Amino acid sequence: MIPRFKKVKKNIELHLNKEQFLEEHNRLSPKELRATISLLSRFRLEKTLLFKNNNWSIDKLRRPFILWLISLTVEKKENINKKEI
């Protein structure tokens, strides 16, 4: 009989708040993909269907966030950051 191993629950499956998500995303990302709170807020407004509640799951949201972030122009990123200040 082959021994079976239980899956170890990863930290990336945990539900985080916005600030924790931002910290983890920026830690894992190269400089050109780092984000701000204002970018996260705008992402949430534009992609409301991804959010069932106030949980920011790294596992479920990071990839869509990166794709959304890549699609923004430099000017649009700057405008989003200026509006939130």
C-alpha cells in the first residue's frame, strides 16, 4: 500500500485584509509590479465580482490583480495614485 500524505495548508490560502494583501503582494513582486492602497481600492471597484466579502485571498486575487495592473498605463497608475492622496 502506498502511503498517502495530507496536504499542508499554505499561508497563501488564508484570507487577509487589504493591508496584509498589499504587503504580501509587494514582497513577492518585482519593483515594476508593486502596488499601493489606492491601486488596490480601484481594483476592487472595477472587479467587484471577485469579492464576496472583505477577504483578500492571495491565492484567488493575486493573479487577477497582476493582470489588471499590467493592463494599466503609467499615466493611469499615476492618476489613480494622485486621486487617493
